[in-house]
Amino acid sequence: MEENRAIPAGYMTVGEVAKKMNTTVRTLQYYDKEGLLSPSMESEGGWRLYSDKDVIKLYQILSLKYLGFSLTDIKHHLITKETPADVAAMLTEHAAAIREKVETLSESLEAIEALKVEVLQIQSVDFQKYADIIMSLRMKNENYWMLKHFDAQFLDHVRARFGNFRGDMGIMAAHTRLQEEAIRLEAEGVPPESEEGQAFAREFWDLVMTFLDGDISLLPKLLEIRESLEHWDSEWGEKVKQAESYIDLALGTYFENQGYNPFEEVQQP
């Protein structure tokens, strides 16, 4: 009771303010330390006391913090604004930052859901492969799901060749384009041995060699992956089936004209 009588009317202790504003004493002590909000007076008994105006300022701080403003912004920028236009400009800037965070969080949520699907399909715990898929998702590579078909050796090649999948996006896009081109050529009845068909074969083989970095010893593994794709993902597998018949015929003629078949070479004991 003696302590309460020592507190002037219109003032509150740190504990009373914390309870009234649904915050903590530690938070108020931190605001005081940072110079954001300090008690207006100290009683004869050594109590640091907050005035009604201090409580109003605390209410402003907590409200702005709820909107996501940092304490630095509140202290040095927002509360010091003098005109509505200044405050509105600050709010506009902060809204843009929040939108960016929301977009990032939305992308993270989509990546989590996508990774969950891949984890169940991989059917083994492989955090290295999980990291590969996450990196591919971060790079917005829509072919991330293919990574579950790659074994350790092939993934090592992709990492070394493309630096954690940063460089494979253009190649994957080119591969998708050439698959669609093969489907078009077959639908239009363009012979695989024609000039147009052979130009296609040359471009496709150049892409394969770029992906393999010239290492034809990886061809058997690439063929295994292609075969597995026909069964794992129905939409992609159907496209693979439609395109590969024309691609195989065009490449067969291309290698025959070159007098060299790399597929036969890698299959030799």
C-alpha cells in the first residue's frame, strides 16, 4: 500500500503498463534500453513510472509492430513523419515489402507441397536428393520432379555440370521444345531422313552432348532415365512416347550418315 501511495496519479509502474497493454516487462525494458520508449519520471522510491502519454505512445508502437514494422523503422522513420503524405509513403513502401514476403512464403509453401510428393515417390530418405529438388524448385525449374529418377552418379554429374541446377533450366526448356518439334514433324509427315528431319537430329544430339558434357559413358544411364519417365509421370511419359519414336529414327539416320553410332560404342563390352 505504501508503494501505491508513492505513485502519483496518472502514472503507472512498468508491471502495470505491461499488464494493461498485454505485453511483458522485458519488452518495455528493451524499448527503454533502445531509446524507443522510456518512462517519463522516477518516483521518490526509485520506481520508473509511465505517464498516460507514454501508454498512448506504447499503443502506437505495438500497433505498428503488429503491421510488421521494425523497431528501427518505428523509431527513426515512421513516428517522426510530420505529414499524412509522409506516413502514406512509408506505409506504401512497407506494403511492398510485405507483398514480397508473402510471395516468398507462397513459393516456399508450394515447394514444400511439391517436395512432399517427391519424398513419398522416392521411397527412401535421401536428404541430398531433397536438397537438389529444393534448389531446382528455387530456380523455378518445372522439371524438378525428374531428379527422383537420377541415381547418385548422375546427380553428381548434373551438380558438377550445372552448379546445383542453376544452368540446366535452358537445357530443359530446349529439350521440351525439341520434343514438341519431334511430335510436330511426325504429325506433318516429315521424313526423319529428310533435310529438315536431319537438321532436327543434329540439334537434338548437340543438346544431348551439351547435357552430358561430351561424356558418352553416361548414355546408358540417360536411356534408363528416359525409359523410367515413360512409366512414372503419365503426362510427361505420354509426350516422351510420342516424341521418341521420331527422335530415334532421325538419330539413327544421322549416325548412319556420320558412320558412327555412339549408342553401339557404349554398349560394347
